[in-house]
Amino acid sequence: MMLIRFIFLLIAGFLIYGCESSKKSIDMRASKRGKKTVTVPSFNSDSAWHFIKNQVSFGYRVPNTPSHRLCGEYLETRLRSYGARVIIQEFREQAYNGEQLYLKNIIGSYNPEAKKRILLAAHWDTRPFADKDIENRYEPIEGANDGASGVGVLLEIARVLHHNEKPAIGIDIIFFDGEDYGEHEDVTNPPMKNNLVQIWWCLGSQYWAKNPHIPKYSAYYGILLDMVGAKDATFYKEGGSMQFAPKVVKKVWSTARSLGYSNYFIDLNSPGIMDDHIFVNRDAKIPMINIVEYDPDSPSYYFGAYHHTRADNMNIIDKKTLQAVGETILYTIYNE
Ligand code: AHN
Ligand code: ZN
């Protein structure tokens, strides 16, 4: 019995040591940037989780509501407290139902003078209705994953940048508004705008891509995060990202692989989707990829069963997924 226990401890010790040492060798390889050595600081998924929880606590972040306004102020305050230079871009946009939406893109910049920049993005608004739910299809959703997860990971990155030596490049974090105000599933013929077919989704990125927060703004590349917090989420190489920015996809997926996250970042393609990165690529001409959940067996096409339902709440968020995504992004940006 003793012997078995001893052998068990030996094996366990070896496994733990084995994991540790393989992680260290990645650290060393990842930290060599030219001749200068920088350490990649650690990403704290507990902290990211709390940033998600805090957003959800404001209530539904639906444009033109007090919860939306208060959450926007919270995001602005957090970015400022983490030393970012913050620019608020306020604008008005018409929704599919004719309503005027008062929207706000929130941008936090690090190392604003640097020419080489990376743009990190997520949307901070939530969908006004759970139109994929079985019931209450006109009730709003909490959007713990659809919205808050990407923002939570990026706030944690802002916190990490503030407390550690920053990467040599500039980093811009942008929280897009109005991504999820697309027409309800029951609306079969969405109205035109000025006689033109209009995409009613992604209003914040559509506006920003044509009116960047700084005239002539550009970036080396961009990474969009959308639904990056669900338990056992899988991220496939999304069609739009592969069309516009295949090299960035390759870089990020190989970083994830070297960190041991191939079970999250799958080396397979998924269909392209309409999301904020499309407008950043098409109109701002910045190669931007989308790290977005894709479930090949999805009951509701593409995403997990919670998508655009009342089940999109804190219960589906898993810190391990947040860790895989956050760490992969930190390693990517510190290696530029
Ligand atoms: C549509 O479902 C139209 N676009 C997928 C992008 C999305 C929706 N992201 C969050 N909600
Ligand atoms: Zn959505």
C-alpha cells in the first residue's frame, strides 16, 4: 500500500514538474524579442471573471437605457484607472425599427505615440431580446458571454498592462457599441435605409471604421473577441478572418498551440460570420481576426445553445476558457 502510494506520488510529481518545465520553456522562447528580453506577465482569469460579473450586475446593457449608460461609465473609469488614454466616441445611429440609438465606442490607448499598434476589440452592448429562446423571446438577455466576456478579457489585459512593463508596440483597446441591435428573428424583411440594403448589426464598428477616433488611424493588425467565455468553447479559424488576415490567424493559433491550448483553438476552418471585424477589415483596411466561439454541432447554428437566449448568464462562463484566450493574447502582443 505504501509502495503504491509512493509510486503514485512519484508519478504525480513528475506530471506536475513536467507541466511546469514545459511551460517555462515556452516563457523563455516567447520572451525573446530581438536582443531584449521581456517577461510576459500572467493573465488572471479570476480578475477577468469579476470584470464580466460586474458588467452583468449593471443589468441589460441595451442602448438608450440607464444600465447601458452606467456600464459605459464603468468601462471608461476602469480603463482610465489602468492608465489608458481614453477617447469616447459618441454618435447617433438609426436602428432597424426606426429608433434613434445614442451609442458610444470606448477606446483606451497604451503607448499612444508608437507607430506600430495592435487593436484589440469586443462589443459591450447586449442584445435587446432573447429571440432564439423558446419563451420570453422579447425579453432582454444578460449577455455574460455575448458581450461581457470579450470586454472582461480586455479589461484584464488593461489591468495587466498597467501593472507590468508594457510591450514595445502601442495597444488600443476598443469597446464597440450597438453590435447586437440587429433585427429580431421574427422580422423577415428588414427595412432599407436610403434605398440601400442595410446591415443593422455592428453599428459601432460600422461607424468607427468610417470615422476612426483619430484621423488616419491604422494598426498593424487587430483581434476581435466575441463569446470567449463559455465552458469548453472551441475557436475555429473563422472564414472572414481567413479571407482578410490569414497570417494573423496563423500567428495567434500557433501561439495558442505552444501554450497548450489546442483544445480551445482548433486547427480547422469555420464559416465566415457577420461581426465587427468585417467592417474594420473592409472600411478601415486593418487586418482583423475574430476569435469567436464555433460549435460544429450547434443546435442554433454556429454558437452554443445559450446564444441569444436567457441562458447567456454567469453560469455558462468558465475561467479556464478565459485563461486560454487571455494568455494567448498576452503572449501574442508581447512577442511583437
Ligand atoms: C449574427 O448572428 C448576425 N452575427 C454573429 C455575431 C454576433 C452576434 N456576435 C454576437 N452576437
Ligand atoms: Zn449577439
